[in-house]
Amino acid sequence: MAWVRHASDKQCAYSKPVAQMRRGAGGGLFATDSSLSQVVNFSRRRDRGVRRGFQISSNLMYRLAAERMTVAGARHLTDLLNLSHSVDDPIETSVKAAEREFALAEMARNPFLTMVHMVAVRFLTNLVPFELMTDERRVQRAKRQMNQVVRNVIAGDAAAAQRHSAAFNTEMVKRLREWRA
């Protein structure tokens, strides 16, 4: 079993296992039931490192997705973009964004990157308070940045996708710091 050690804890106690290794055919590393919430809770205290790790894994994911893009994949991502434009409800918008992020991650055809990306998306979604989503101009700018990331990947321009993603993340961190202050 894999254990997460919380080095910042005074007692350095171990938490519950976040993953188990299963041997044999069909085996491998499997997440435990509570692992996502444990990762999110562990990561909240280390958000700078998580954001940096997210950026690194996202950059690799965008590069692989751009290289491996198919016509069917491009159509699917374009359809998801179009669907997200027809939604006004903030919660439904978030659901559509998560679907788009998952589809984008799947385009990289790397299960590990897909898992890392979706855990990071969940962490960042939980980290950002809903109150930050009330400024309509900022929300629209964030949507445009992430839509541009998807369009850049579809076009095969991973470097541009990485730049737009970095701008989006910088804006989110800025907003989070303003909210915390």
C-alpha cells in the first residue's frame, strides 16, 4: 500500500492509504475510495507546488494531445466548445468545462497524464471559492483563455496552448490572492 506522509504534521503521522498495488493480470496501481479527497486535502497546504506540477503535466498533455490529434478528436473537442458557449448557469458551465478538460486529457492517450490532470482540475476547482466567479468580465476572460487552449491544441500549436494555460493559471492565482486578502 502507498501512504502519504504529511511532513508538516508535528507527529509526522501517516494518513490512510491513497493507493494500493494489485499484482497479477489486470493488476497495477489503484486509487482507494478516499484517495481523491485525501490528495485534495494534502495539496491545499502545498498549493504552489501543486500548481507548478499541474502546469508541467498540462504542458506535456497539451503537447501529446496536439501531436496525436485526430479529425474525430478535433470534431469532438469543437462540439464540446460549442456546447459550453450555449450554457449560462455557472454550475453547468463548470460541468461542461470538466467534460472538455477530460476529453482534452484523453487526446494525449496517456492514462497517467489523464489521471493527474483530472485530479489537478478537481483540486484547483475546489481551491477557488465561488465568490471569485462573480465578476463577469473575469469569468468571460477565463473562458476565452481556456477555449483558446483547446483551439490551439486542435490546431497542433502546443506552445500557444501552454501560453494561454499559463495566463489562465496566473489570473486564477491573482484572483485567489485578492480574495484571501
